[in-house]
Amino acid sequence: MNTRFTLWASSAAGKYTKLGQVINTGRRYNAGIMSETALADFGLFLTVEDSDVMVPTGRNYSTFTVTVP
């Protein structure tokens, strides 16, 4: 097990910021990621990683759209 679900912010310039991760230990429990970024314009996506990484290396798991009023 120990798969990591890692949340990333992607800037308009193509740089990635790691916002947090949840490690799947095989046990059932609730988990969450709370994070902030100074980026004004960014995309969010989640990858599945086998280890702690500083840039996305896993397959793309899910993408998100966030609309700020």
C-alpha cells in the first residue's frame, strides 16, 4: 500500500506547487488536505504517487475546476 494521493496547483507559467498529500495505508479513515497558495491563477489536479515527490510523476488521477467570484 502506502500509495500517496497528492494535490497540486499548476501555475499559468507551468510550475507545480505541492499543496498536500494523503497516504493510503490500507485502513479506513477520513483524511483531508487544507492548503493555501499565493497564486492568483492556477489549476488543481491530483496524482497517485508511490513515494514522496516534489514534482508530479504519477498518472493523472483527477482534475478540478475552481471558480472564484
